[in-house]
Amino acid sequence: MRYYLAPMEGVTTAVYRTQHHAFFGGVDKYFIPFITPTTDPKFTTRQLREVAPEHNAGLPAVPQLLTKSADDFIWAAQALRALGYGEINLNLGCPSGTVVAKGKGAGFLAHPDDLDRFLDAIFTAVPGPISVKTRLGLREADEFPALLQIYNRYPIAELTVHPRVRTDYYKGAPNLSAFSDALAESRNPVCYNGDLNNVHNCEALTARFPAVPALMLGRGLVADPALARKAQGGAAADRKTLAAFHDALYEGYCRDFGNERNAVMRMKEYWSYHIHLYKNGEKYGKRIRKSTSAADYRAAAAAVFRDLEPLPEVTASNL
Ligand SMILES: Cc1cc2nc3c(=O)[nH]c(=O)nc-3n(C[C@H](O)[C@H](O)[C@H](O)COP(=O)(O)O)c2cc1C
């Protein structure tokens, strides 16, 4: 089984990915949150902060593009190849209102003919591995069989299926029966993604679908950074390592942003998931959320590592 870190905009940043790899590992691919190429064929400074090879040194990182324009995908994919990346991932799942309104991300799924033409153009122009991360559809899971027929026409390196529709966002149970059909009918290798928050969930999923070769973990892995390692029989995270990882993240963000204020904002996002690794963490999580200065924040975070023991597993089902 292979384990991947899901791309999570604002969470699984370059700082996060490099520190995670250094402290915990167990991840076969780190997917970089999406970048949106425009008609101007160069990456912005902000985009380069995420995809520049020196910010992903030593990591098996996979960049992701969010676009409905084949031309924009093609120049960006070629530029990423020039930076040294092999696999390039296409985002067909982002549920955000502004993205969907522009017909991108999950919004592209509502235009299967355009999607087919787009895939034809990019697979013709860009040699080498292109993978896809998709939802089941915009509104209904029964949109998926027709989409899968389109995917089956192309040599997609790996098709990651998050078995929800756009209107589900990240809530409700993943549709495992639709995933089962996807797995049976896909000509391309399939990766499962959705709600794998602990080792038990990973084992239950692979027991039900023994043919799945890869699992992508998002919120669950941010909650418990040792999850991928544990799923492969490795050790759980101890308090000392979690504290050191936290400090490395915080220092990395302070360095990147040049100020603690923005670093604290990023850390609050991290804690919104990570606090679920602690029993009775709610009160502590609230204190972190409400902290208004960097000093408040540091004290609130230190209190977690001083007072709380990490749970053997995250038990919350919806993070
Ligand atoms: C805050 C946040 C940011 C996300 N950013 C991206 C992204 O940049 N690209 C993408 O394909 N999916 C993105 N996702 C979706 C995740 O990759 C993943 O599909 C989703 O969280 C379900 O998996 P999980 O239950 O393991 O978290 C994001 C999800 C969240 C919650």
C-alpha cells in the first residue's frame, strides 16, 4: 500500500511538507496544494514559494494545477517539468464557490465534453505522467460513470477518487458504493481519498477494497502526523516529537512570513485538525483559536504539550 498526503491549501504548505517528512515520514507522495496558471506563462513569486525545487528538497512532491484552459495547463506543466517534476496532478475536485463558478475544479465535471477536449489536448501536448484528483460529480454521484468513461480514454497515471460530489463539500459519508464501481471500471490505477482519520479506517477501507494500491490522507494525517507511518506498522507520535514538530512549523512560518502574526494564523489552521489528537482538547483548542497575540498563542500551544497526552488514535469521524 502507498500513502499520500492530500493537498490542503493553506495547511500542507512547503514548510509543513518538509517538516513532516523530516519528523514523521511514511508518506510516498506529498501533493502540493493547487496553483492556478494564467495566460501569462510564468509562475508568480507566491506560486514559486510552493513549487520551487529548493522548497521541496528531498521530498517526493507532486504539484497540482487548477485550470480549465488546456493552453494554461500545458505551459505550466512544461514549466514544472523543467523544474524537475515528473508527475503533475490535475484538480477536478475543488468545491469552492468562486472556483466552481468559473467552471474549474469540481465545476469542470459539469462540462464533460469540454473536459474530454481538455484531456485530449493536454495528453497530446505533455508527455510523461499526469494524474487526476476527482470528485464523483457536481451534484449527483450518477454523473460519475460518464466521467469515468472519459477518464478511461486517457493514460492517467493515477486517478484519485474522493467519493463525494461538490455539494457535499467535505461533509457526509463518502459514497463507497460509487467508489467500488469506480475501482471496478477504471482502466487507470485508482487511489482512494476521504475521511481516513485513523489506522482502523485505513484497514477497514483496504479490507473492503483489497485491490486499492494507494490511500490519500488529508485531515486525518494533519490531525495525527504519524498516521501514514502507523498504518504501515510504525510508531505513534510521542508528545516530545509533536512539540518539536510544532516548533519547527512555527519557526518556518515566522521565517517565511517575516512576522509572528501571520505565522499564528497558519498555526491556528493546523491546530483546527491537530487538536483532535488529544483527549479533552476542546478547551485548549478554543484557547489557541482565541489567542490574539503571538505570546498568547505560544502559551496556549505550550499548554497542550504540557498538559495533554496524544490519543493512540484520532476518534473524531468528521474533522
Ligand atoms: C482546507 C482544505 C484545503 C484543501 N485544498 C485542496 C487543494 O489544494 N487541492 C485539492 O485537490 N484538494 C484540496 N482539499 C481536499 C483534500 O485534498 C481532500 O480531498 C479532502 O480533505 C478529503 O480528504 P480527507 O478526508 O482525508 O481530508 C482541501 C481540503 C481542505 C479541508
